[in-house]
Amino acid sequence: MMKRIGLLTSGGDCQALNATMRGVVKGLANNLDELEVYGFMNGYKGLIYGDYRMLTSKDFSGILTRGGTILGTSRQPFKLMRVPDEKGLDKVEAMKQNYYKLRLDCLVILGGNGTQKTANLLREEGLNIIHLPKTIDNDIWGTDMTFGFYSAVNIATEAIDCIHTTASSHNRVFIVEVMGHKVGWLTLYAGIASGADVILIPEIPYDLDKVVEAIEGRRKRGSGFTILAVAEGAISKEDAKLPKKELKKKQEEYAKKYPSISYKIAKEIEDRTGMEIRVTVPGHTQRGGSPCPYDRVLSTRLGSAAAKLILNDEYGYMVGIVNGKTKKVPLEECAGKLKMVTPDAQEIRDAKRMGISFGD
């Protein structure tokens, strides 16, 4: 049996993209007489403009532990996919033509929410698509876990661990800003894993009085330092009540005064308590480096499960992991849905029982 597949990685990079592509290709190569693999460069751009190269087994050797993506990646907003480019090119039609030109049996797309929406669009246009859930945010609906998440948790946790020693030495309040604009899984897990005292996530708008109360409470109990794990998208209760337009305007005003939400929170806590506040932003280190062992196993399993679907000519699915088992999820069911942290999630209840404040 012969198969021709295309591969592309889209959106923000993360640690286990290479490991997952390796899983797909090895799963196919060991079960086919012939396999042709075409890698599209720099995400959907490569598929739109025909920038691709044929890949061989050598390309997938030694990449299990390598972070980033051998294909490169880029962000292509879903809302602009139907908008012609500056030269008037129909992007969707161009992607279809490049798929058909190479006579592909399937296109395997690795990416997060925006990537998934475009993957579903291509499925609706008649292409054979398999999507694999990549994101350090773990916010893709239909899968318990995304590859890249635990590697990022490890890095964010290590950053907070390092802050602990200097915070305790100087009796300071430290804010560590963790990635996550809309969803707080990464901040939640890293915060719990590192013993943060306060965790602020987008799904639970915070009351600054409660945050200050938690800091003052620790000081009264003899703990001179406090660690706050704050998500990029953390939001106050007041701001969360605003209509979208008003909120956007207010956030634009904040951006003129503060580099990020953590600096705003730091200033407000300083004004209220007179305490010295320090902010640390690990930033893109959270997406870098080698995948952790958990992600290597997860990626290998998801890649292998995707290979099984391709071998069986089953298309139009995302491969997720549910209750520890790989599962095919119809793209039309999961595309465009975010998996948020619910305020009454078991992880939140367990953390609160331990005395962690969520500012609510």
C-alpha cells in the first residue's frame, strides 16, 4: 500500500511538535510498502504559497527530544483565511490546489485552536484532514491533554521555584507572570506545583482586596514573603463586568502605563501595602527547550494513533487523549471550542483547601 501525506505545524511553537510528527511518520512507515511525506514550511503559509519539501526518514531521526519544529511555523488568523492576500490570491483555493497537485491522501495539521478552525474549514472543503492538539495552554476541547502543556508547566514551575529562594531571603512579594491570555490551566498547574500562595487566572476574576488580604494574612502569620502566579490574561472583577468595547479601551490605557497585567497588580499592591513588589516574566522560555518525558510519550501515542486513522482511511478527526486513552474526535465537534478552567474545578477546590488564594 502507498500513501502520500502532508505535514504542517501552525501557530505558536512548543516543545513536542517534532516528537509528534515523528510519531505519525514512524507509525506509517512501519506499516506501509511506500510512503511519501511532504512538509509544508512555516505553517499554512507553505500550503498557501506552495512552499514545501519532500521529507525522508533522515528528517525524523533524532528529533524526539528536539524542541520547536523542523518545518517552521507562523500564525495565520482564521478570520483572514477567506480574505484574499495583498495580490488578490484566494488562500483557501490555493491551499486546495497545492493539496491536489501533490495528490495527497491526507494532510496532518499540528496546532492549537486557530489552527484547528482552519483545519476544519479545509475538511469542509473536501480535503482529508487529521488534526493533532498542540498548545502549552491545554485549552483544546475534546482532549484531556495537549502536547506541550506539561513541558511548559515544568519550565514555569522551575521559574517560580527559583523565585522562592530569593523571595524568602529578602522577605518580598514576588509576582511570576505565566503564559495564558484566555485560559489558566498553565498558571494553575505551575502555581500548585511550585507552592504559590496566590494564583490568578482569567476564569476567576480577582478582587484586589482579597489578594492584599492573602498577603497581609501571611505576614501576620510570620511569613514575610508571598509568591503570586499570575496568568497573562488575569482580570479584575471590575474589568470583567465591562462590555467588550469598554474593556478593550481600558486595556489599551493599561498598556500605555504597564508592560503587562502583573506590573499593574504590583503597583496596586505596593500602593495599598507599602511592600516591595518584584515582577518576573519567564515569557517564551515556557515554549522552548526539549519536551519533557511525559510529552514525549503523549506525542508518540498521538502520532501513532493518527497513523492508524490514516492507514484505515479515516479522516476529519482530531486525535485526543481521554481518560488515558487515545480517541478520535470529529473536527466539527471540537473546532472553535475552548476548554476553560471552571471556577469549581476539582483542582481549584483542592488548592483552596490547601490555603491557596484565587483572589475571589
